[in-house]
Amino acid sequence: MAKTQPLLTPRQAAGMLNVSYPTIKQWILSGKLSTKPTPGGHHRIAASDLKPFLKQQQESAPARSRERYRKVSGRNQLVGKVIDLKIDGLLAKVVLAIGDQHITSIITSDAAREMQLKRGDTAAALVKSTDVMIELL
């Protein structure tokens, strides 16, 4: 039996690529991004069709990140993708995937909303600490 690919809505694809919905629509209409039509005529995008865009984004992200964060004194910056976001009351739990490791941060819910943080965003965890402990594994 053939394995089916997950199909994404244009909004889901936009979130994964960290671009706006109108940008995805332009790419679809110009033929830059191929889609599969639903019986109702809606666009669906195969996850595999996003790989070239994700690769391009990953290659340019570190350079953009370093340039942006030269304005911040902290130099311990871990760039990754937001894979989980839970806002509850005054706090928000943000989980970043950095390679095959995860880092969790607790920030204020106001900060998460102000940043318009969402799953799929590229973000950096800036680590500021006077003490760093090492554990031998």
C-alpha cells in the first residue's frame, strides 16, 4: 500500500515557512509552489514540496540571526524552530528544537502575544547566566 503524504493548507504552509499567507498565495498563483486541488477547489500543499523552501530558509537563518543579535550583548544564542507553545494565565511555555535537542523557556504571556509567537517560527534562545554547570554523561 502506498504511503500518502500529509497535505497542508496554505496557512499551515505559511506558518511552517514563516511567511505570510498572501506570500504563499502569490507563490501558488505564479506556479512557484505546486498544489493539489481538493474536490471543493481549495489548494493543498504536499509537505515534501516545502523542503526546498525550508532548506533555503535554514541556510539563511543563521546569518540573519547573527546580524540581528549583534545589537544584543548576550552571545550565547541558540537558533531553532518553535515546536510547542502553551499560553496559560500570566506565563507562556516555549519549546525550541535546535537540531535534535529541545530547549524550553518560560516567558510572560504578554511577551509571547506581543511577539506574535507561533509554532513553526524561527527564534533564538539567548542564554545569559553567570554560572554554567557541566554534567558528564
